[in-house]
Amino acid sequence: MFTKVIKSSDVLKKNSNAQTKRREARRADDRCVSIINGQMHPVKNWSSGGMLITADERIFAIGQDCKFTLKFKLRDEMMEIDHSAKVVRKSPNKIALQYLPLTKDAQSGFQKVVDDYVAQRFAESQS
């Protein structure tokens, strides 16, 4: 019985370590899409370091640089962030991109998305 408890705590430690290895927190609750080479791709999750999109993996190569536009639906507006990224991983129908160093505009755009999300959740909690 105790061995089961110990093993389950080891699994929890491994899972929590995997979560802390990320440089940036992932965000999956925002409504956004990416546009790469004129094609729209759903964003599964994103952070200020990169994004995971749903796309045909055959049209991307590991190490490929891509210019993209992220379109976010905020409370009162649509917001676009233009930037570049490198394909770092791909699997069937999923492409992981790591942003190239962020410009000040991209940084402030991502912060605005996060601020809008926090303000929206706060407003919902007050109603």
C-alpha cells in the first residue's frame, strides 16, 4: 500500500517538474489564430516564447523561419501582432514555433492580450 503512495508521489513530482521546465507559461484560453503565408491556422496555445498551431506538418520544415500574424479577439477590439518564428518541432497536425527575439511592439501586444484577459475575468467575477 505504501509503495503505491510513494510511486504516485514520484509521478506528481515528475509532472510538476515538467511544468516548471517551461520558460514561459502557456496560454490556451485566448481566442486567437495565426496567419502564415496567407493561410489561417488555429492556435492551440501560446506564450511570450512561442506557439503551438494546428497545421499540416508537410508544409513546414524543422528550422524554417516563418513570418506570422497573430490575431486576438479582445473584449472591444481585434488585435494583430506581426512577428517571426522558427519551427522547432512538428508532429501530425501540430507545429511548434519559437519566436525570434521579440520587438517592443510584440512585447507590448502580448502584454495587452494578457491584461485584457485579466480585466475580462475580473469583470465577470463581479457580475
